[in-house]
Amino acid sequence: MFMTTGDLQRSHMIKGVVSVTKHLMFESDGIDQFERFDDLIEQVKPLLLEKAEAQGGDGLIYVNFNTEVAQMSVAPRFLVVTGYGTVVKLVDESV
């Protein structure tokens, strides 16, 4: 199982698209907690690979991660990471 942010330079079939979203509460006592996005991205990666495998894929191409800070009215803010990518199945080129 592989993951890349770019294209795949060999024969493949597209199986679909998968996405995963993770979040955590932004603690009010800290001003700059954006380094915590890195941990959220690391949590999203294996979940994307699990979903790709469940669809019968060999890997993911064009993987992207969107990050945002979401505020819920007066309630606390949340750090949100959404990862998504295209599931591909490798094609045997020797046939």
C-alpha cells in the first residue's frame, strides 16, 4: 500500500476516492497550537490507507490534506484536518 501527493507513472485503474476527517479541541490557554496539525495529519494517513485497502486498491494518488480552525459560536475552537485521495489498483503491464 502506498500514498503519494502526485501522479503514478505506470498503468493503473481508478477505484474511487476516499476521505477522512479528524479534529481536536483547540485549548484556550494556548495561543499558537498549529503544530498540533502535524499529529492530526499523521492520524489521518493510516485511516486513508485502510479505506483504500477496503476498496481493493493498491494505493492512493493525489493525496491532499486540508487544515482549518473551526469555531462553534461561543464554544471552543477545533483544529480540523481532512485528508483525501484517489484509490488506484495497479495493472499488470506484462499481460
